[in-house]
Amino acid sequence: MDYLLTEAGKSDLGALLTVRSLYAFDFDGTLAKIVREHHAARLSRPIRFWLEELGKRAPTAIISGRSVEDLRSRVGTAVSHLIGNHGSEGPHTCEEAMQQVRETSSGWLQLIDERFQDELTRRGVVVENKSYSLSFHYRTVDQRDEVRALISRIIAELSPPPRIVLGKSVINVMPPTASHKGTALLEYMRRLDCSAALYVGDDVTDEDVFALRDVRILTVRVGKKNGSSARYFIKRQAEITEVLRLLVEVGDQNIQTWGGCHEQGAPLPAQSPTE
């Protein structure tokens, strides 16, 4: 992995601006800081500003483990394309497939409620029902090894066996037929007629995109990690502001850069927020 904010990395970012590209981001840990309480995550003012400016110029998406409804409550109109539940929820998925995923998740939740909810509550584990997947949150738990063992025991009872994706103090379970972030990104590239893409993420779930190793996709991980398939990394979440700003300002230096990216053409240069 190479550091993105070097001349070589900035050159690769600039190359995206010369073709119709999709700019896609994870939410938690990427666009928003990781916070102790899952429901408290939000966009900072500078990130919201530059994300909105990018969205005015080019196809922009968020691909997150959160539900689309949850994302919309945090993002509003800043981003046009919201893909939830690790890639399984959105207009790219047919209704029949989504219904099957919903039914599987609902069956899992019923079993958990009937057999394990009391124990989970005592341990401080919150089970988030996202309709198309379930997440076991344990960020506020002290006895983590015991809690992880309990969650593993519960997951072993789920039928059909779920796809398990580990996150930061969260264990996500998804129906085996559900799409993942990689397939969602590729489908949106096709739908939006994009010949290239940027994807930035910070977690194990984002490896579904990184592992594609598709030369059309510039992949960036928040935080350097051995074993990641991402091409580049940024050192910390706060640097996403610089990435967004670079994309907008470099694109605006050449009014023709955005010509094929947005049906409304290139807007006037952005004015950075004062605070």
C-alpha cells in the first residue's frame, strides 16, 4: 500500500477526473468518525461541504453497512446514490432478491428474540435490525471475549448460515444470497456509465471492493493495514477532507474536466467553508 497524498497518488486521483468516474465512500470510519454510540455518527461540516460540491460535479455514492434510511437521515441531499446493508440494499437489487433477503433476516431476528435476547441485553449487546442484515454491536461492553463467544454461539444457530463480516466492535451477519459492496460498486458503475471509480473505506467489509483488484477502480483504505488489498491508504479519517477538496479543486482548475461527468456541466469553483 502506498500513501495517497503524494505526487504519485494525487496523479492517480487526477486521472479519474479525465474520464466519467464514480466516487464512492464508506460512511463510518471514512466520511464520519467512529464514535462510541453508533447512532451519534455524523458528517463534519467541512466533509459535508466538499462531499456536496463533489456530488454537484460527478456521480457520487455512499456504500455502507447502515440502512439506506439511516444514511439518508445523516446525509440528506449531499449524496445522490445511497447503498445500504453492505451493498445488498438499493435500486440496483431486484425486489424479489431483496424480499428473500428480508425474510431471511426476519427469521434470524425472531430466533434471536425468542432464545437469546435476555442474555444479550444483560451483556450489553445491541442487535440492530437493518431489514436486510443484522449487526451485533458491542462497543460499550467490557468483557469482550465472553461477548464475542456468545455472539459466535448465536450465529451458529442461524439458518441458512450467514455471511459474517467483522467490523470495529460489531459483527455483521448477512444472508448468503445478499450482494456485497464489491458487486454493488460494479453495478453502479454500469448503471451510471462510469469507466472508472474511486472507492474509500476503512474496514473488513470494504475488502470486498479492494479485493476486486479491478484496474478501473482506485481503492483507498483509511489507515495502513498489512494484508489489505487496497492500492493506497490515508493515515487518518480526517484526511478524507483533503481528498474531497483535491478532487473538487483540481477538477475546477480545468473547466473541461467535469464535462462528461454531470448532466449539468461544470459548476463555478467552490468556496471553502470558513470553519
